[in-house]
Amino acid sequence: MATLEISALRKRFGTIEVLKDIDIALEKGGFLVLVGPSGCGKSTLLNTIAGLEPISSGEIRIGDQVVNHLHPSKRDIAMVFQSYALYPNMSVAENIGFGMEMRGVAKPDREKAIASVAKTLQIEHLLDRRPSQLSGGQRQRVAMGRALVRRPSIFLFDEPLSNLDAKLRVDMRLEIKRLHQATGATIVYVTHDQMEAMTLATKIAVLKNGELQQVGSPDEVYNRPANIFVADFMGSPAMNFLRGAITRTDGKRHIALASKDALPMMIPIPASADATRLNEGDQVILGIRPEAVNDGESVDRNARSVVRFSANVDIIEPAGSDTFVVLKIGGKEVTARMRADADVRVGQSNTFALNLDKAVLFDPTTTCRI
Amino acid sequence: MSAVDLVTSGAGRRRIGPSLTTRIVIYGLLLLFAVIYLVPLAVMLLTSLKPLDEVTGGNMFALPRHFTVEPWARAWDEARIGVSDTRGISGYFFNSVKMVVPAVLISTLLGALNGYVLTKWTFPGHKLVFGMMLFACFIPFQSVIIPMAVILGMLGRLGTNLADLTGWSFGLGNSTVNLVVVHVIYGLGFTTLFFRNYYATFPSELIKAAMMDGASFFQIFRRILLPNSTPIFIVTVIYQFTNIWNDFLFGSTFAAGDSAPMTVALNNLVNTSTGVVEYNTNMAAAIIAAAPTLFVYVIAGRYFVRGLMAGAVKG
């Protein structure tokens, strides 16, 4: 049974609809990441789950209880805020214990709970300090401690890592993942960082303009994106998109990639596409991730459908672990992710390979995946 | 030595600042204005410490030849205030204290509460309500005296009725209470303005976090907002204290005779037309009248600038 169930949720600010017909269910112990560009409504959605924003219509269930009209403190949830929102006038221990104090938990019980949470998060030595005396990472831990101590049925995280520097962010990401694995907590997490979404989630919900674009496992969202927006948003560098049309040559249907040259490049229809829905002459957009564009040798040996071609190298971006190479297919720029020591030089022609097992097709009019 | 030190230290560094001439001009001007400001106070202090014959016969700026604190003692409990009263200004000083302390505390707390509601619990039309409250800041007080007198008169009659019914007037009709009411009402505009601007920059996430922790409206106010309002609290208290303590208009209008505040008593003392004008006693009384506000500034002054800045940066 789902711990969190959102059905037909709508939220309007005046005449502007910021959340349109959201349906999401999250099982117990799941890690749901709401991801999308800024202004997509992901934080609003989180606030409606928290009860900090009223909803216009629909239903939110936590456990087997409809919580639409419950006060935030009665919803059995805890939230970690982007700014951590630690009370500056209270010590760390008081911050963690404030919720229990408000609910009238006796002092000895409070102290026991604070001590055990502090132990889990390794902040025992900080309990007497004020938030202003803590570093960003320590504040983050205290904020998580304040949530943990309540033992809620759902944890809500609102972009908790966005105020940390890059290195600490990766550390804390790992920390949150470890916490999730160790406690089996149910978590809803908001971020605009697709990398955080991919690494943390058991379930990703991609939002755009208040509309749910896709809900699925990280693998589904990454490899079988529902539409061009999702495909483009997830993954860095972004997926390559190439226009083409379905043609028949040698009795087989191919995609002829649009080209300014006389001869369009012909490639087979990727296995992921539903070929029955395609007719000759249909316009399509081929989406292929940079890691599926490679040099001839290092292309995945198990790949069933590979197209080799040669192209000139335009730009090389060495990134240490990989080398990103920009080349042109039919006049359109394509990024390839290659080995760090790949033998490529700017201006030189090279043989490249497209691994079509990893490619997807989109309908240019609806932008949905075929 | 770090790399940064290596780069910035050494002969290449020159002291940046105004030239000597500029500095002389700046300090000269500052000194001049300080003197202009301090001369009256110095004259008051010197005069208050001289016997009367030295005051009338000598130079205003001369140091006292026969140092005496007698004028201070006289001002405090012997000076003639008005026609019949010769008990000095002490009673009126405490009248002012009894008026100022509750008026400052009540108006400041209500201002804080207003600021809290106007920023964190906004309701439709909150901007209009705030705009109307600001009228209290800009309205000339002379224009409200007569309506205020009518209202205070009604409150007084209510007090009499209550006294008939219950044996206690709940303080209504008492002129100190009247002054507290008037000062709270006309102080609210400023205190609300101060706190609203301060709380506008107060992170709303703290309020949300406290809500999720189960704190109620007043618990959030008392446990989260107030403990984090020290600078603006001090600014407001100083501002209100100075204004209310120094008020003459309301004091002279709504409180007469024995219940008049310090400012009115000082006026009566100085304007007494019988006998010789005792300048030394008058000066001592004037300093006593100004002392509490000076005291508040000295104690809390450093917060004053800080708090004004805190409110001024945003909001």
C-alpha cells in the first residue's frame, strides 16, 4: 500500500494554475524525487504535501488518512528546508527538541531522543552550540536531525543541498542515501539537479509548468524518457536530437537524417521505437545520448544495432574522466562522450559509431516518444 | 606566509585614505558641530552648579567659584511648580515614569505583533491596513486633540459607571491611564512600521518550520520571533521612550495639576512669575527632565544604529 498518494491534485494562485492534475503514489520506504526547472511547481507540490499551501482540488493521502485539511504538524511528516531554517536563538539540542517540546513530550524523553538522533548523525559534540557557530554541512545535519527525531511516516526535503559547495554536496548526497538505506524512511525530495535526482531516487517525477511529464524509476526516466523535455532535462551533457524522416530503402525502413548535404545518412529504426506506429514519410526526431556516440573501437560490443560513420571533429572538451567531442551529423552538432585517451584531434576526420540500442525516437509534433 | 600575503605585502602597498588637508577639514568641521551641540548643555550644567548670585552676576561660561548641588536638591523637592505646589519636580518625574513605561512596553509589543501578522500571516488587504496605520505617523497631533478629548471623556464616563457597578473603574478616567492610551495609539504607527520592516526580512522558512513543529500562532511569536528581534526591539523602545517622555502637547492637554508629566511640570516651573527667576534651579530641573532619555541612549545607543541599519537594508 502506498504511504503517499496524490490524486488529481490541482493548485491555483488566483487564475494561474500552478499544479495541473498531479497523480503520484509512493510506496513505503520509497525515495521520490521531484525534479524540474525552476518555476515548474515542484516546491509548491512539496508545500502542499507539507500542508504549508492549501490545494484547490484533489486529494493527498498519507498512510490511510486524507490529509487535505490537516495542519502541517498533524500530518506525520517532517521537513528539511533549503535554508535549513534552524532557530537562531536556540542551541542545536533545543532546535532538535523544539517539536517534541511543542507536543508536550516530557524532558527526560526528549533528551533521550535528542541524544540518539545526535549519535546517528554524529553531531553529539555540537548539541550546545548555536546554529550561527556551525558550518554549512553541520547545519544540514542538524536540520536532518530535527526531522529524524520526529520519526515521521514521510520526510520532505526541499532542495537541501543547494546551499552547499560542490564537494560537500556530493558528501551529503551520499549521507542522505545512506540514511535512507539505513532507516528505510519514506522520502519526498525536491531538486532542480538531475544528477541528484538520478543518484538518490527510487522514483523520479519530472515536472514542467505544473504538469507531470513522467514518473518512473531513474532507469526508465533516463533510458525511456516520455518526451523530448524529459530526455533533454535528464542527463548531462544533454541528449542529442537529430531530425529525420522514415524512408524505405532496399525493402527495409530506415530513418533518413535531415542533412544539408546531398546524401542523407541512413540509419535503422531503433529497437526502442514502436515500429508499427511509423509510416513512410513520417517526420521523427532521433534522440541519442552522448555516451551512445563513440569512436569505432570502444562502442559497446554487445550492442545489436550500430551505425558507423565518419565525421570531422569540431571541438574537444577534455573532462578528465571522459573527453567530450563535438562533431556534426548532417550539419547538426552532436556531442559524443569518449574515453579520456581517445585519439581525436580538432579538424581531423574520425570514425564514429552510434549505438542505436540506446537511441529513442520522438514525434516532432507531440514531442512524445514513439 | 600564505601566497596572498606574499602578493599584498611589501613596498608596493600604499596607505589609502584622504590627504592631510582633507582630514583637517573633516575633523575641524566635526569638532565645530560637536561644540555647537555641546555648548548649551555645558552652560546648563555650569549654571546648575552655581549659587544664584553667581549666576545673575557672572559670566555664563565661567566655572562655578562656589560649587554647589543645592539647586539640584531644590529642583527635585522644593521648587515651586505652579501656584500652590512647592514640592519640586520629583512627583512629576514619577508621573512621567508611570506613564512612559507601560506606554512604551504596550506600544512596542503591539507593534511587534502587528509586524508579525502583517508579514507572516498576511490576509487580503493587509497592505491597505498597514497604509492606514501609517497615518498615525504622519497625522499632526494638534488635529486629533479635540476628538481624542471627546473619546477620553467617554472612557472616563465608562470608568465611572464601572466603578458604580464593580467598585473599580479599571483605571479609566485616570489621567495617567489616559496618557498611556493616547501614546499607545499614536505610537502604534511607528512601532508597527519598524517591526513590519524588520520582519519582512525575517526568513519565512523559520515560521514554516515552527508550524510543522506544532507551534501555535503565539508560541511562534514568543519563542521564534521575539527572541530574534533584539535590535529592532531596542530601536523601538528608544524611539518610543524619547517621544513619549518628551511629549508636551498631550501631557498638557490631557493631564492637569498633580498628575501632569515631567515636561509640563518643567514648563510650569520655568514660567513661574513670582519672585526671582532661579536660573540654576531651572537648569537643574531641565537636566533632570532630559536625563532619562540620555540614559536610554547611552545604554542602548550602540544597538540603535545597528537596528536602524537592520531595518533599512531591505523591506
